[in-house]
Amino acid sequence: MEQQACILRSFLSQLKSQEAADGIAGEFTKLKCQSMKYRSDRTFPTKTAEKQENSKKNRYKDIVPFDYTRVKLTLTSSKNDNEYINASFIKGISGSRAYIATQGPLPHTVLDFLRMLWEYDIKVVVMACREFEMGKKKCERYWPEEQDQQFVCEPFTVYCDSEDIKGDYLTRMLRVTYGNCSRTVQQLQYFNWPDHGVPDSVPPILDMLQEMRSYQEHDDVPFCIHCSAGCGRTGVLCVIDYTWSLLKKQMIPADFNIFDIVQSMRTQRPSVVQTKEQYELVYRTIRLLFERFLQEEQSVRQIARVSPSAPPNTESSLSDLSDEEEQLHQCQLLQQEEEHSHSLPTPAGNYITQKATVLQEGVRLMVEDPYFDTPMSSPSSEDSKWTASPLFSPPALHLNDQELNSPVAVTPGPGRDDEEDAPPLPQRTPESFEMAAGPGRSPAERQELMSVQTFQHNQEPAPSSDWLMVIIPPNAAAGGSQGVRR
């Protein structure tokens, strides 16, 4: 898409310079000179169209199909039918016969027109003119005037099942019957296009072509497009739809230019895009198509863009991530929190020793952090490292292989009063994660602070000390903390 966008931007930039220098008019003059040379040199013969029995089937003597691109009719309804019709095949982007460019039917060629629709299984007909323009008959009617009527042209019968006006054009659903068979043909008539002029607004043309493609996306079956002569307005629609098909498939070449497309189609049907005003209309319409594509491309890029500097751990940033990215993000956050919890410093600036002897006399303590609901398991026999597990219920407190189900009297340590009440549990504050080091602290104060620090940092064993504090949970029978003499 980005490569196409660069090509389109380059084309639009060149178009501005071309318009300033009146280069579009110069291009059209060159096209007319080239077509006149084709005719004088008889580069593309028109012998079949010039036959006496066929010349009366041409609305204009100078607009006739080339022999090598003309549409041939093999379906006959009577012995008077022949294979000639004033219609030409024009190739699409895949090289197939994407379009049939033809004149508006004459009174005596309506049957040939219906024969062509049936033989080539036409699904969509685009009519770029009115029946009457400037007081002259431009196209013979080949459908009924009213929906409750029928148009008969033996052996064909045409019904109009619906008709919808859509601004500058209308759509009809025609039903064509031949013998016992019936087929549906969508007709789109652009009735606001003046003869030898151009419409005032470009978007309705694109709307009609978009609806045309909604009925048939592929080019396996040709679109039948006609105006009065089948070259001017018909050619404009063919060139625009051809370019739009390239754009949809992102096949606009780096050397894309409208002149080459029109010149190529003029070698398949004479006088395609007949006037300078029509040629300028092609430029305006294609410019609008390219600008719309660039706007859409820019919108898609803005939607797809994800800000790399979005702050982590926010709902807004996670809402822009996919499920896998969100899971990975959460895992990274959990890992960071775990690493942080293992790296909190002790008062002395060192990390708590993971393997330490809790009680040299074989006393094993199982404790519960009063700040959390998660119970702690006892150290294993192989490793005295503290571990936490949510799979166990709160254990009982043991001392010398005896379960402590009631308050235990222990020998008080120095600096403590037998009669003194147990101190309250410290509040959960940021300062509770830090212990001031230094000789200013009494042994009892260091013991209390160390006990809190020890059980909050992954329940790792306290370093060697003269005192070890045992904290009884608030829901236990004992209501305070006592010192245990080593």
C-alpha cells in the first residue's frame, strides 16, 4: 500500500504542474492527431461496418467498430439476421473483454441489441444518455415505459420489475425472456450528462460505477456501456472504471498516465473520450479517486499505529494490546515485582541470608505474618530456607516439640520488665521496611525491628543475634510478644 501511495502522490504532484502549464489540453490535441492518422492510414480496418447492408445500422458514419475488435452475433432469430452490430470489445486490466462499448440502439437495431445482451449473457447495462437530447433522438427505448407493461421485440420480451432514482442516475431491474428462459439485467442510466458536455459533479459518476461493480465484480462477463455514439461518454466511463480497478488491486504502475490508457482504448474503439472537456473530466475524476485512496491509507496507518511510549501497568495501555501481548505484559510485571521483593536491603546494607540456623537447639518455629492472610510453612529438613505456600492452613506454634495452644511464659531477656505490657504491633508504613542501624539502638529495639523485617522479606531466617522475637498472630490466644533466650 505504501508503494502505491508514493506512486499516487507523485502522479498528483505532476498533475498540478501539468494543469498550470495547460498540459492536459495539449495531450488531447495529440490524441486527436493520432486518431486522424489511424484513419488516414487505415491502421485499423472497418470493412465489415462499411458494407452496404451494415452501413444503415450505424448511427454515425464516422463512428464504426474496427474489424478486429467488433462484437459478432451468432444468435439468430430469423433468416434476415446477420452478425453485425455497431459495438466493440474493450479489454480490462486482466486482458479479458471487460467492456462492450456500443451505440444507442436505432429503431431497426433494437433486436440486434437484445440479441447481443442474450448471447454474451450481459448482467449490467450502463446507459450514459437520455432518449432525447437537444430535440434529437439519441437512443431508442428497449424497455417498457411503465412497470406494469412489457416491451415486446420478437422473440424477446422485456419487463421492468423495479425503478429507483438515485440523484443524477437511476437503476432499473429488467427481466428479459427468450422462449421459456428468463434473465435479469441491471440497467443504470445516467440522465444528467449533457451531450458533448460534462456533468457538474464528479461523485455521482463514481457512485454509479461503484453500484455497477456491486452487481458484478469480475470481468469474465463484459459490461455493456452505451451512450448515443458509444465513444465519448462511454469512453469516459470505461477509462475511469479501468483505472479504478487498477487502484483497487493496487496495480497502478510507476509510469501510470491517463494519456496511454485513452490512446490504447482508441485503438479498440474509435474516438474514445471524444472531447477535450470529457478528457479533463477523466483527469478530475481520477484525481478524486487517488486523493480518496491516500486519505483512506492515512486513516488506516493512524488506526494501526501503537504508541511505543505508553506507560506500563495502566488500563489504557493494555486496552490497545492483543490478548497474547497483555498476558506477556502481566508476566513481566509479576517478575519485576518478585525481583523487587527479593532485593530489599537490610539495615546493615546486606541481603538476608537465605540459609541460616533458626535455633541451634533444634527449636523449630512456624509463624504467621500478622499483615497478610497467607500462612507460612516450616523449613524443610534438607534446607532451612523459608517458603510460602497458600496450600496449607495456618500451622500451630511449637517449642521443644510441644504445641503452644495457650500463652507461654518464657524467661524475659535483659532490658525487659516482667510486669511490662507487650508492645503493640507496628503499623504498616513505608518506614516499616527500613531499620536504622547503629549502636544507638538497644538490643531489644533491634530485635523488634528485625523480627518485623525478617517476616516481611520473603520470610527468610533472621541473621545471627542474641535475641529472636516470636510474633504471635492477633487471633492467637496470646496477646503479645515475648523474648526467647538462646
